[in-house]
Amino acid sequence: MRKQNNAKIILHVDMNAFFCSVACLLNPALRGKVFAIGRENSYRGVISSASYEARALGIHSAMSLKEAYTLVPDLIVVSIEYSYYTYYHHQFLHILQQYSSLVQVASIDEAFIDITELSKTRHPLVIAKEIQLRILKEVGLSCSIGIAPTLFLAKMASDLKKPLGITVLRKRDVQTILYPLSVSDIFGIGKKTYPILINNNIKKISDFMNLENRNKILDLIGPTSYHNTYESILGNSTNIVDPNRRSESESISTSQTFDQIIQSQIEVLYELRKMTLELMNKLRKRKYYTKTITIVLRNVDFKTITRSKSINYTDDFDEIYDTIVDLVEEHYKDEPLRLLGVGLSNLKEYHTLPKEYNLFTIPNVEEKQVTISKLIKEYQNKYGEKALFQEKKKNL
């Protein structure tokens, strides 16, 4: 009797240099050029993405524009309206959704897709190649695809061949394919963590997986991070592609780097108010409520603090901005700032929340007063005019 194979077949579709590729679609003259996405005509701010030609010269994301221009004086820097990225994001997602209902958005330029059912009648490699070719022809963007039994391994696989690569990574191939790689290539290992590992002679994934190094790594990164990463590399992490996972935690945000340094709380609140109004338009246009409000403050030494506060789900500007004011008053220490940002997260669509309205969810003050009076009137009609209000006893 043939043994049934219960392994999942998951693709991780990763758009190649997505931001720069979209820029090339909008302006074909950029193709083959050394360019980056950032703030035009300014030495302030950072690179958000770089073309492959720019990367070859050492330009990378999160690099300051000042440093980038020092390295490549004739670097072309362009700024693209974010709505274009959103448009092309939906274009490639539309293609993925034609192959499976199980598509999980990981970010604006990547997604997981479970093709286990479809793979019963078609070879996974054929499916992956077809998806890759369709996105290239129909959307005009290139992507790399990883094929694996878990989300973690699929993500690791898609990073192995870029651009336009397809990599199959089975559990039995992990030691051959992944172990020779640097620990900096481990998905989920942060930029602050892998240098610590490397500096302590944990340089390759094989070093990380060597049980002789276990106690050393536990001391360096802690038990939770160690065990989760160790099991994920072995292929023992989640294989569930959840289409609703991204929508539950989706966020919208905006930030700005200033040519002139912000130096007072009044200026901070003024700029954050403008940003909040911008986000409110997007929030209401999408018919979303938000629960978590975040502010980002970056000083002239590039030290960044991010602080958040959760409230009841709302789309009321005053309530959201009042929360931002509270966060600023609590965490801003009157230091010179070069960047400010606002984020709204834990978003939910209007129709997904219970249609229950109470005194705490009515945004208009006058409407609240009317509601209070109505409730009091109904209560007194039922229990008498003196209900709710007792006469004060006279002092003897």
C-alpha cells in the first residue's frame, strides 16, 4: 500500500526589487541605471530601496542619502507615490488568488500561497514557473519563488536565487542547502542579533545548529529565539497559510524627514496632526477602524523611539489625535528631531465589528448628551421620575 504524503506544498513569492521595479514601469528610462528610492533633491532621509545596479556599488536600503551620495555622487534618487506600489501589489496578488484561496500577504512585495490541492494534479515546479511567467508578462514585474513544506523554509528558499529564481527546499535538503549559509541569512534573525552571533564564532547556520554551541547561543539570544529558530530550520514550524492573518494586523503609516530640525513639542504636535489627518483619509476610505496608535521619533543622532497605545476600535480623529498627544507628552523630551511618523494598526473593517453602539463609541458630544437624556427618560418612565436621583438627607 502506498504511503500517503501529508506534507504541505507552500510557495513564497517574493517580488524582485519591488519598489525599483515599479519605478521602472512608471519611467522606463530608469532601467539599467544606478538609482534608488528616497527623497529627491535632498541629502536628508534614507534609501528605502536600490536598483540591482546600485546595490552592486554598495547602495542599500536604510543607508542615509548623505552616505549614498558620498559613495555614488551621480546616484539617481526618485520618489514614487505610494498608491502606485499598492496598485501593483494588488495586481500580483490577483494572479496568486487564481491558483489557491489560501494566499497570505506577508508584506507589500511578498506573499505565501498554499498549492497543496492544486499539486495533486499539476507538478509544483510547473505551477511556480507559470505564476512567475504570468506576473512577468501581465504585471511587468519579476519575482523569485521558494517551494517548501513550511512558511519559514519557503521564505528561506525564495532568497536563494534572485532575480527570477525558483528554489525547492525539502526537509531532507536543509543540511545540504542551508547549513553552509551565513547566520545573517536566517529569516527572523535581526540586524542587531547576527553580528553578536558572528562575533562569538557562530558564523554559519551549521554552527547555529551544532548542539555543542547550544549553551553559548542560549546565553547570546535567549531560549525563545534559539528554540524557535532551531526548530524552524529543521522544518518544524508552521505550515498554515492564513489569508486573514495579514488583514487582522494590517497597518497604515506615514513619516517625514525634515530639512529643518524640529525642536519643540508644539512643532511635533503640529506635524503629527497633519500626518494623522492624512492617515484618517485613508482609514475612512478603506472603511476601517483602528485600535493601536503609534508614534515614531528620530533624533539628530539617528536614535529612534517607537511608542504605541491601544484604545477601543475607532475612526474618530479627535480620539486618535488625543492618543497621539498623550504619547508625545509622555515620551518626547524636548530634543531636536529629524524624523516624525504616525502609524495606525490592528485595523478591522467596519462590517467585521459587532454593531453595538454605546456611550463610549459615539464620537459626537452633542449626540452623547441626547443619548444620555433618552436613556434617563426611558428609565424614569419605567421606574418613576425620582429613579436615578435621590434627595439629599438634611443634616440633623
